[in-house]
Amino acid sequence: MATVTARQVDDEDYALLRGAAERNGRSVSEELRLLIAEHANRQRAQNRVAEVKKLRDRIGLTLPPGMTSLDLLREERGSW
């Protein structure tokens, strides 16, 4: 695992982080790791959405006018 050192953190920002950590029953390091992980998860999700949009645009996937993906699922389920 990587080790991160943050220098010159604003005192007020650190106090807010420390307060959040205390309220959540965690150490400052634990709270910071959680924040980093949450940010990374949001970024991964955004990347996946962008990939899906690129794939959709590349293959030209479109639904007929007035049809939703739920309609397609119902149609497929009805064909079983």
C-alpha cells in the first residue's frame, strides 16, 4: 500500500477533519483513508459511465422513440 504525507494543511481544514474523525469514532488517518477511497470510488464510477457512453456512441445503440430500457426488458421476459 502507498503512504501519503500531506504538508502545509490549513489548521482549520485539519480541525474539521479531526472533528469528523472523532464524531465517526475513527483516527484522523482512518478518516482520511476513507475520504480518499470514497473519492477514488466516485472517480471509478465516472470513468465507467464515460466508457459505457463511448461504447454506446460507437455501436450506435438507440431505443425506438417512446421505448425505455424497461420496455425492452419486459419484451425480452415475455419471449421466454
